Amino acid sequence: MAKASRVMFEVICPCCEATLKIDPETRAVISHQEKPKPPTFESMEAAFTRLKGEAGKREEAFQKSVQEHKSHADVLNRKFDELLRQARENPDAPPPRRDIDLD
């Protein structure tokens, strides 16, 4: 009896869009070919422009972080002053509950 010719079929992976060749007799992937990736940049000028833009964004984020760090002490002082004022106005009030008190 003549052996039937193996006809493999191709399937496109829905996740990575790779081409898979599958043998129906063994139900196994025989070959795998990844989808070609497009180039990241069209030219060196585009890459350089993007790199300069990212440097500006990093500097902006750093400056914002510095400002928040400088104002953090002021925020804590204001919170402390407000709680101290409340404690002086109402000395009979019980102290606020701490997380450890809830256990």
C-alpha cells in the first residue's frame, strides 16, 4: 500500500501572528516562522529626534520629583499643626485610633 503524501497546512498564530506548519498525521508543529518585525525607526534623524524628546521628558519628570520632595516637609508640617490645633481645642477627645489598635 502506498503511503499517503503528507500535506502540511499552515496556521497563523492569533497571539504572535507567527506562521506554523502543522502535520495533520502527528498533530505536531513541524516548523515555525516568526512574523517579520517592522523597523523601529525610518531613519537615524527620526531616532535622534525621539531620543532628544525622551531626554526632555526625563528632565521634566526629575524636576517635578524634586519639587514634590521639597514641598513634602511643608505638607507634613501643616498636617501636624492642624492635628495639634485640634488636640488643643478639644483635650478631652480620645486619641485617634492607630492601625495596631484594630488588631
